[in-house]
Amino acid sequence: MVIEFLTLLLFLIFFALAYEVIKKIMPLLLNSIAGLIIFWIFSLFNIAQVKVDLLSILIVAFGGIPGVVFVLILHWLGIAF
């Protein structure tokens, strides 16, 4: 009986911690996905002729929408991409 109670308690603690981590990470994940979609749309319709390579995708994936703006500014200034 004690083992079942401790297992249930351990599961509830794990579930509560996982919920808190997911709650904190979700806005960052959504921002990254939105940034990648915007970058893909810009590349698809040739709005900006940014070279799609590993570095630009990583900047957009980690930066999200501000990452897209950063890559576009670097492209329009002729510094990179």
C-alpha cells in the first residue's frame, strides 16, 4: 500500500513539473514555428530573395519572428544572406 502511494505521489510531482516546463516553453516554441512559417512564405513568394541555408534557418528557428526580422535586415543591408 505504501509503495502504491509513493508511486502515485512521484507521478503527480513529475506531472506537475512537466506541466510547468511545458507552460514556460510553449510561447517560445510557438514563436519559433511562426518565424519559420513567415520565413518560408517570404522564400516561397520571393518577397525577399534571402538564401535559405542552415545558418539562416537556425537564426529564424532560435529567434522566431525577431529572427526573421534580423535575417531580412542583414539581407537588405547586404551584410549576409
